[in-house]
Amino acid sequence: MKTLSKFALTASAAAIALSMATSANAMDMSGKTIEWTIPFSETGGSAKWANFFAPLLSEALPGAPTVVVKFMPGAGSTKGANWFQQQKDGDGTVMFGSSGSTQFPYLLGDPRVKYEYKDWNPVMATGTGGVAYLNAEAGAKFDGSANGLKDMNFIYGSQGATRLDLVPLLAWQMLGMNVEPVFGIKGRGDGRLMFERGEANIDYQTTSGYLGGSMPLVEAGTAVPMMSWGSLDSDGNIVRDPTFPDMPTFKEVCEATDGCETSGEAWDAWKAFFVAGFPSQKIAFLPAGTDQAVIDAFVTAFAAVKARPDFAEISAKRVGKYPMYVGAEAAQALGVATTVPDSAKAFVTTWLKDAYGVELN
């Protein structure tokens, strides 16, 4: 399986950086306002991700323009993505932030998708992780396996079965858990709010959402971590998430749970969509037709952010310990995020129909 760690750039990185820096230095974005659109609500992980990077990007761009994060939730993020598809010939004042919940409908051929990733210009991508957690009652029955949870009924606030939520939903089904999704929330932060109000007793958040919104629940004892989805090593194996090294992965919990298999069609499909949805989960884009000098300025700025001496420390606290890709590496990350085997698509398409009555054809 192709992983981001095996990317190989064919051109000289130094020559590319020099060319981009020269182009970027010729620009001046003083006084401009950049609107970075996130297709979810302001309470979720993508919001926290963009709000973390926005001031750093502003500082690094020539002329220090203002970077404002805007939210356009709806239709599980396809509303915002369809809007961005119509933005052309960008001057650098329009950006878009994609996530796995935008990538999965594209991969599955969701009829609401009117956008084409190949038209967009990726300038930065980051990996992320995810954590599933339980309320205190269920958490008391969790012993590293899901065996003690199989007689419980769970409610989960979901953006939709074709979104990034398919990763936890399929995982919980493989564990033999009875999890009933309530579809229609506009962002994972809204799912967390359902959990806080007692309307749901199980939840999952991407790392930034978990660190920024769910950790206080864990510290208060009202939420109990169950598992992370894990991370990928250089050989494509699932290992513990570097942000949560003391937390078991889904693979470990599956191996400890009666009837859950880490091989076969279900596992292969789950892993394929995990790889597409998390190691390069959040991507920043400029619109189709954007001038190359503008693209170079953004790539150079994000490279400067990555090179900050304090970046590793501040990013670990806000968005987790994951790779950051810029320029050509971001484009290659996009390729991984928008590619899954046909066999995985076929399995998930059938599973969505059987489990939730979702038909994509």
C-alpha cells in the first residue's frame, strides 16, 4: 500500500524552493483579506485546524494579509466543496480546506458531488488522527476489548454514512457493537455537543477536535477514551498514534475482541478508507486557474511556517504530532487521499446499502 512516507520528489528541492521564494518575494499582499472557507461548522476539528494555521500563514505571507476562517456547513461538506469548484482564477484571497468527509463522497461517487479535486491547487496538507470515546457508564465496561460493550445500545451523532464517519461506523460494526447513528449534524463538533448533552453516549473526534474539545470531558470523567485509529509506519502498518501513544489502536481492540478480524474484506476496506481519510486528512487549496506566482507565495509561506523553531511544539498541542506537506508533497498527499482500491469501494458501497439504506448509484 502506498504511503506518504515513500514519496520521492524527482526535482531538486533546493532549486524548487529558490524558484518559489523568488516568485513569492515579488508579491505584496499588504491590505488584502484572505477568506479560508471550511465546509463544516465552527465547532469541529477542521475549524480548529484552520484557526491554528490562519495567523501563522498571515505572518508568513508577503505583506502579512489578514487570513479569516469562514464556515460553510451543509450536505456533509459537499455544499462548500461545490461552491469552491465554481471559484476560478484566484488572486490568493480565496482558500478552501478539505477533510476526509469531503474526500469520501468524492471517492464513493456520491451524486451530490459536483467538484473535482484535480482542478484545485493543493498548497499544504497535514495528517491527523482520530479518537473514539465512551460515556462513563460504557467506559466502565471497556477493558481493551469490546466484549463487554456488545449488550449495550449506543447513539452517535453523525454527519452521514458516506463521510469520514464511515471509519468509526464500520469499526464499531466490526467490533460487534450496536451503534445507532443520528444523521444530519453539520460537523464533528456538533456530535461532541450531543455527547455533552447526554443525547449520545459514544463519539469520535479527529485529533484537533479531541485535543481542543473532548479532553476536558475526559479530565472531568464524563468521557472515557476507547481507541485511536492509529497511524502508519514507513511500511504501511498500523501503529499507535504518536499523539496518543498510550491509547490502543482500533487494530489492537479488534484483535482483543471476539469475532473481530484484522484480515479479510471488511478489514481491507476499513484500512483503505482509513489511509485515504487520515494520513493526509486536511488539505488547503487555492482555486483552479490561480496564477503560479500566487501558488508559489502560499507554498513558500507554509514552508516557512513548517520551518519555525517552535512549530513542532505549538502544533503538537493544537493539531497533534503529524507530518505537514507543502507544494509537490501536498499534491502527492492529495493523490493518496483520493485513491482507494476498487475492491474497497465495492465493499463499502454494499455495506452502506445494507447497513443504512444508502444507495449511491
